[in-house]
Amino acid sequence: MGIVIKQSIQNTITTYIGFAIGAVNTLFLYTNFLTDEYYGLVGFLLSAATIMTPLMAFGVHNTLIKFYSSYKQLPDRNDFLSFMLYLPLLIIIPVGIVGYIGYESIVHFLSNENEIIEEYVWCIFLIAIAMAYFEIYYSWVKVHMKSAFGNFMKEVFHRVLIMVLLIAVYFKWLTVEHFIWSLVLVYFSRLLFMKLYAVNFKFPNFIFSFPKNTISILKYSLLIIVAGSVSLILLDIDKVMIGKYIPIENVAYYNVAIFIAMVIVVPARAMHQITYPLTAQLINSKKWEELKSLYQKSSLTLFIISGWIFLLIVLNIKQLYFIIPEEYSSGLFVVLLISLSKLLDNLLGINNAILYNSDYYRWTVVLGIFLALLTITLNVVFIPLYGIDGAAIATVVSLFLYSFSKIIVVNWKFKMHPFTKKTGLTFIVILLVSLFFYFWDFMFHPLINIALKSLLLSLIYFIFVFKGNLSEDVSELIKTVFEKLKIK
């Protein structure tokens, strides 16, 4: 776990810097510099583009990681990497043609409830292409166990540029309409820098040739398109459907709530940048005991760290909503539900990496299609009835079933699961701290309340973790922090 912990810490720091900038954008700049309607439009466009990304990428960002380590000879790797760059064009070009021919019908479908969407439909397609090729070049460097720069570009770079654009809107240097089109330039700029960095590791051979195992690659990529699309549907379809069924400003309220809850997944996102290629190597080498150890350690470590973040969010959320515009407080219930679902999702550890990099990835497709259909159905039913709360309920139910089913499949096929006795002890600690702090607040300014309560609950939580030795990796990290602070 040494390389995993080291790069995970680096990626976590970078990711939290990105989330801090994103928090300023999401909670303060967007909410004050754009109208609710236009903020909702931005959330709708980016979510729709995110859902399209696996399709535009042709699943290459996962395929590259799975198959790269199986090629031992340099010429074979060159053929494989070049093929990966051309493969997405098999989807991008036809989708572009269909979009051009059927533009009017697509616009009518998407903007039926909110006409403001009509002028910006092409933004979805263009941003999706930029996101897709960014992920491909990011995977290009991840197979070399280098994820820090890519993580910076993924989490920090575009948020800084968006902050600059929002400030430009505030000073009227940029119109809101131009701001939305500028988002396309932001994502293509990010792609360009990622590409320049990636080719330093291996400059692509642009001569087209078919690599060995082409048929297996194509089969895997096609299934990953579906599996990846399903995962993103479970995460982002709610925002798109809110924009279709109820006034689009509700996307803004929902987007703020989701952003707050998504802070919980930051450690997992950071860890997965390095555990995905490492998992692929262990599976290709058939090192099952090492894989099991990585599975359980990653699950426990993520549960402890994300459990702490869960407590910080849930126990401070009422105070946080006092410092942002009042209309956004309608997302309080959404934060609680989504936070719980993300905490449970972190329990999976490297579950997704095991399935995607094994011969059983087809199961993710079968399960995912069923649950994607369930998600869409639940959103259709609940959003008109309960608004954004209904979208949160639909998302939580679907994610819980999807996560639980994947645990069953991995246990069935690999005879391993992520849970240990310390998983149960960690759950008890989280529950006790939640019950102790939920109904108690200091009688000061909300920011002071948040700071004091966060400090106190963090101290108590990590005392339990350290004294109970719930995780060797976390305990070593705490010792390192104490040594640097010269605390015995």
C-alpha cells in the first residue's frame, strides 16, 4: 500500500484544493453572480456532457488501463496506444452527424420545460468530447503510475478558470451568454495541457494499425461504454431530469446540495487514480492474496476517512446553509441522503476496479442497465411529486442497490469481500459521534460554530480511530502528523 498511500495523499491534497476552489464557485460565486436560472442551466449542460463522456470516449480510458500492462513488447504497446486515440472517432463522428441532422428534434426534447436550454445544446456535445479525450490522456499517464499532474488538471485547473470567468461576469467584462460558451474553451484548454503532458511519457505513433487482441479490446470497450454510461447515469441523470420536469433553477439548488455531499468521495477519487492500474496489474499477474489485501485495506481506509468527512458535513450542514442564499436551503434533505449514499459507496474500496479489470466486467453492464432503467423510472415518478428531494431518493435507492449487487458479484467470483471486524467498529464510532454532536451547536456565528464543532468532533473521532488501531495506514498517518507537529 506504500505507493497507494503516497500518491493517494498527494492526490487527496490536490483534490481538496480543487474542491475548496469549487466550493467558492458553487456556494458563493455562482449563487451571487448568476441568476438561479442560469446557474441551473450550467449544471444541466455539464451533467448532460458528463453522461455523454463514456460514449464519446468509446470506453478507451478504462480499456487503456486494463490492457496496457498485458503488452510486454514496445512495438505492441505503440500499436495499442495509437489505436486507443483513433477508437473514439468511431462514435464521435456519427454522433456529430446525427446531432446535426436531428438538431431540431433534440432541442425540442431537451428544452420542452425550459426554453433557455435551446441555444446551448451544442455545448453539451463539445464539452463531452473535451472531457472524453482528457480522460484518455489521463489514463495514458496513469498506466505509468503518474497521476499527480492529471489529478491537478482534473480537479483544480478548470475550476480556477471558471472562477476567473465568474469574476469577469460580475464586473460585466463578460456576458452570461459568453460565459456559458467560454466553458467549452475551458474544457478544451484542460485537454490540451493534459495531452502535452501525456505525450512526454510516450509520444503517440499516428500510423494506424490494429494491435494484438483487437477483438477483445473492441468487446471490452463496447461493454465499458455501457458500464461507464450507467455509472454516470446513476450520478448525473437526476440533474438532467430535474431540468426536464421542473423549473431549471431547481438544478441550481440541487447542484449546491450535491456538491456539498460529493466532498465525501474525494479520498476515493484520489485513491482510485493509483489503485485502478495497480488492480489491473494484480489481476493480470493473478496475485489474488495481494488483491484481497488491497481490497480490504482500501475499503477500511476509505471508510474511516470518508466517515470523518461525513460527520463534518452532516453535523455542520444546518449552520452552512445560514451563510448562503436562503432559497438554496431547500437542498438540506438532499445533502443528508446523498452524503449517506456516498459514505456507503466508499465501503466498496476497489470493487469497481476489480470488476472493470477482470473477465467479469460484463456483470457491471448487466446490473448497470437494470439499475439505470430503475433510476430513470424512479426520477420520472419522484421528481414531479417531490421535486429535488424526489431526485435524491431515486439516486440513493439506485446507488445502494448497484453497490450491494457489485459486492455480491465480487464475493461470488473472487471469494473476497471488503469487510472486516474493524469495519463494524468504525461504523459504531461514526454512529456514536453522530448521535453525540447532531443536536448540539455553539451559540456563535455560523462560521465559528462550524470551526469549533469540526475541531472538537475531529479530535474525538481520531482518538477513537488511533486508540482502537482501526487502520494501520491511518494510524501511521496520524503518527506522522504528530511527529511533524512534535506531539507525543
